[in-house]
Amino acid sequence: MTVPLAVVGNLKQAGSVVFAANPPMKKRFGVKTGTRLYVHDFFGRLIKLALFINAYLNFSLRVKIFSGKLT
């Protein structure tokens, strides 16, 4: 995947946290998990999709189980 992608809790709040960022997002923009939105001014120019936290957590848990990284 070459498209920068980040999962953010609430795009309407500047203090919202990045839950996850893919490698292109990390490399091109320096975004890390736990980063606050106000740290990066470019977030206002990105395409935004609604986060369904239950679906995200369910999928994240499945990935951890499948990869054997569940602690």
C-alpha cells in the first residue's frame, strides 16, 4: 500500500489521538501511533472517513490473534 493512512479517534477535536498509521503515513509525514492531531497541520487537507471503533477494535484483535502477537 502506498497511500498514507491513519486511524484517528475524532477528527473534529484537535487533541484527538492517532490509533494507527501505516508505513507511508509514518515515512512521508512522521505520524506515529499516539500522535495528537494538532501536531500535524496537514490533517485538515486529508480525506476523512468515519471510524467505527467497535469494528476497528474487533479487527485489530483478530489480526493480533492471527499473527500470534496477542499478549
